[in-house]
Amino acid sequence: MPDMKTLAVLIATILVVALPAEPAYAQRVPPGIAGRPAPSWGVSEWINLAEGSRTLDVTDLEGTVIFMLGFQSWCPGCHSRGFPTLKQLIKTYAGVDDVSFVAVQTVFEGFSTNTARRAWETAREYELDIPVGHDGTAGRRSLFMQRYRTGGTPWVVIIDKQGIVRFNGFHIRAERARTLIDELRRKPDPPPVFETLPTERGGQDLVGTRFGTPKFDRWITPRNIEPEPTGRKATLYRWWTDACPYCRASLPAIEMLRREYGSKGLRIVGVYHPKPPRTVDDLAVRTMARQFGYGGVIAVDEDWSALNALYLSTGERRATSATFLVDADGVIRFVHPGPVFFPSDDPDFAVENDDYQKLKNAIAAVLREQSQPQTHPRTRPR
């Protein structure tokens, strides 16, 4: 009979072999709710409210662009970045009646230190005359953090005039915040008819901007005919390449969308960009597309010039296998920053399935708009 040490090693070995490895495409659901309606804050303790008011909620500030800072009094990042940025913005928009500022101490640790009293002291330290709230105790989790799915502190939330969260994240530079706030002040977007991805996923800064006319090296189509230029009908572009497992997993989903919506007015273009950039043969590209499960129109971006101009050179990007839904007016309505999405009932692929469903909903909404007269501008200033 084996001794206890030998038995323990044997059990550990069995567990390592038996337990399944994490799926290759499994992704953690990121924090934040960007693109969604702003929920009620659920904050009951406040200072600096208007005379006669005892509480404050998002609906009380409807019609203004709201900049919110979630903080903890002992949080170093709040003092080094959060409050300095907040103070800069308050000064910039002093006297402006369509921009509101709110700070809320959202406590998830150090409950004996990050108290309401300490929050009020922090507000006085920074000479804040804006509404300041306190939410979260050892016995009750912060409702604000739960409803806004914050990632910690500092946490910035920017809400547009219609009550839609347009940005959330650990920090935003003052210059970028001013640009976004000014855009939302000048041309408030209508309430979205579909949900986009959280800002933290990347690429969402392009939503609402013009796609332009990409310069591809050539087109590979059944009749070797270049598709109509963007602007006549909604188009879905997906950049893909060979030796990419994410592309292999996503292109069958692109093909499903092509078959479902191609006859309903959606054009789909699979943009092949070889890694590394090089000259490629049309037959080889077409063969790879078929092997990956895609049978639609292909554009070739051999030197990545189109991808660089549209995407890689315009911000910090995490992947090249990005997807863009462009409406009939040439405006980008949905961006998937890559690398992968597909429909699935497997809980391990919940993010991939959720992304696919969001894209599908966006396509359906854009096609409905395409069949109706335009009633509002969809391009935001850039």
C-alpha cells in the first residue's frame, strides 16, 4: 500500500490529467457597460447637493453630459490621476450648463478607512463643490459598482445627454475627455438601437466616424468584378489571414452572416492581409478562404496599407483581425477589435457568442435603417 506522500502525488497527477484545460478561445468578460443605458446609481449618502435635495441620480442630470469619478480615499491612482483630471475638467467647463460632474466613493476594500466622513474630507481637500457621494460598506456591496460593473478605482464614467454610457475605464486623459465631452455636447447621438462593445475592448473610438474608401490591392470575386463602393449599401468588413486560429474560428460565422443577410442588403467583404506582408496568389487566397469556411467576396490588402490607414495608425490596437460594420452612409456603426467571435451554447465561449449576437443585432438594425429614410445624422465630429 503506498504511503501518504506517494498517494498525494498520485492524486495530484490524476487531477492534472483529468481537469480540462482552458479553451483556446475562452475570454474573460471585461468590466464596464459602455454603449448601454446608464442604470440608477443607488447612492444614498451625498454632500454638495442643490438646496432641498437629499439624493441624486442619473435621471436628475438628464440632458447634460455627465462625467463621473469613482474613487476611494486611500487609492493612490485616484490622487495621482483621477482627481487632477477631474479638477482640470471642472475648470474647463466652469459656467457651462450642459456638462455635469459627480464623484462617488465606491468602496470595495478598506471599509474602516474609506468611510463617508473620509470621502467628505477628500472632497474638501480638493475643494470640490460638485455632488460627492459615498457607496459601499462591509455589510453591503456598492450598488454603483455592481450596476456599472466597474473594475475598481479610479473609475471614470462618461454618460451622454440621452443617458447612454459612452466611456468607462480606469482613467482617461483630460485632453481625450474634453474631445469626447465636446463631441457629445455638439451632436448628441440618438439612443442606440443596438448595443456596441465596451470601450476597453478597443476600437470603439471609431464608432460613429466615416469609414472612407479603402484602397485595396485587388478584389477576388466569382466574376472578378469589384463590389460597389461603400455608401450604397451596408457593408461588413473582416480582416483575416492564414495561420490564424482566430480567423479560422471566426470566418464560418462571417459566412453564416453572409448567407442570412446577403439577400437582405448586406455586402460582406473578407479582407485578406498576409502575415508577413507579401505578394500572394489569388488562387491560394481563395483556397484558404474556402478551407476556413468563407465563400464570399475577398479584398486583398497585401501591404496592410488599408488596415494601417483605417485602424492600426489611429490608436492603440491589440489585433489585426478586426471587423467593421459600415452603414449605407459610410459611417462605422460597430467595431469588433478581434480576434474572435462565433455563435456557441458552450459557457466557455460566452464572450465569443455574446460578441457575435451583438454584431448580428447591429446588422439587423442597420439594415432596417437602410430600408427607411434617414431621420438623424449618424456621423459624429472628428
